[in-house]
Amino acid sequence: MNLSKLDLNLFLVFDTIYHEASLTQAALKLNLSQPAVSHALARLRDHLGDPLFTREGRRMVPTAYARTLAPSVRSALNSLQSGLKGPTDFAPEQAERSFVIGMSDVVEAMILPGLLANLQRSAPKVTVTSIRMERHEMAASLRGNRVDLVLDVALPVEADIQHTRLMLERLVVVARHGHPQLEAGPLTLPAYLDANHILVSSRRKGLGLEDFELSRLGMRRRVGLRCHHYFAACRVVSQTDLLLTIPEYYARMLQKQLGLRIEPFPISSPPELDVHLYWHASADADPTNVWLRQQVAQAIIDAAQPA
């Protein structure tokens, strides 16, 4: 296709319809009439040879081709928008900004204390909102600027989602002091497999990282409780005979508070929590996003230092 013969504003209309799923809402957002939006969509359909959207009730549902095209269009529009802003320095001491970062509760506990302490000193008017990010929504949220950064385990991502490893944290097992399967000494693999366990996950079903490692070895454990948060799981451990497999940093943070006993994961190559930082390619060189990524990375480094 020859782009010189195509009005690039049509892609802005396409992107807005895709994310609003409505011609009416797209027209409002673009400050255009609905007939003008419909006409622009018709022109783009003719150029691309695909209907792009079909109407289902009040919703405009993208075709398979439109779903394939949408990430590239959003990335190109974001890159153009960033370029039009021009290179600007970010002055954290003067900035009045609010950032949204997606992360789990265990990562929150690790980085938020140090991150906020640093921000209070260097960027006192900056605020942070930490949200729980569903993995299937991560890419779209980054593309749509609904979230600035995401911290999660290593995931397969498309080319417009940038990422780097932040930490590799080994998993350990926590139990209450006086646990019957630990009276004879350190936790053994047979005792681990014989116990009841807690699995922390936001999903209703599915395996945890430790379960994948055990299944690779042809083993399986019993899960007696599935819950959302590590802190709640640790409290249950402190009052029951259930075991919990957990990142070592978080276990040591709560060890004294809840009276927990920490044991190595009882296999020769224990699993590790591989945490990555994700951002959109359009923000790769943005001074503000670069600064924020540096603050998060420094918070991880500070948290990993021995007390």
C-alpha cells in the first residue's frame, strides 16, 4: 500500500473506534460528527479491503485483521505524539505528576516503602497509584497510557512492549514454629509433598510457579487453600499446619512479626521468581518514564540490601 495516497488521520479514527467500541463515543472523543466518523471508516475500509468492524448490538467489534492492525496503529500514534512534544527534561523536584504502576502485593511490599521515601525527598509533588494488573490487560493498558509501568513475572510480549529484568528472587517455604513435619529437622521433600499447602494467586484455578517445577519432576502437592494475598496466607500459616512457598524477601520481612520458620525449597534447583519491568515502546526515550523506571529499579536495589 502507498501511504502517500492514504489520509493518515483515518488511522486516528480507526484507533478511537477500536478503543471506544462505538461510533458515537468515537465521534465525541474526536469532536467530530458521527456521519464524519462513519465516512472516514468507510474510506479506510476501501483502502484496506477489510470491513475492520462489525456491529453487534451497540458495539463495534473488530475483525481479526483489525485486532492485528490495532497494536501497530496505537504504537505509531504514540510515537508521533511523543515526537511532537519534542525532547524535554524532567524536573522531579518541580513536577506535579501522578503515576500508575501495576504490581502484585508481594512486589508492593518490597518496593513501595523505599520508592515513596525517595520520592518524598526528590519529587515531593509526585503521587503513585499501585494497581493489580491482569496479565491479559497489561499490553493494552500500556499502549493506551492507562498505566505507566508494570512489574510482573517474565511473560511473552509483543514487540512494542519493552521490558527488563529487575530481580530474580528464590522461593522458600514458610511454616509455623512447632510444625509437626519439622520436629525432626529441616523440611524434606517427602514431608513437603505430604503437607497441605497454600497457593497465592489472583486466578480461580491453575498452577503456581512451584507447581510447574514439581510437575516437571513428576511430582504433585496438595493445595488446601487458594487465596489472593501473601500477607493473609502468612497469617494462616502462623496458625495452622499449612505450608506456603513464597519469595524469600517477603518471608524474611514477616518472619519475626508472625513467628514463621523459613526452610529452603526441598529440591536441588529451587524455583525463582523472575520479576520484570514493562513499559511501552513509545515511552522508551521519554524523560519522565525513564526517570520513573530508574526510581523503581533503585527501590529494588535498596530493598535487596541486607539490613
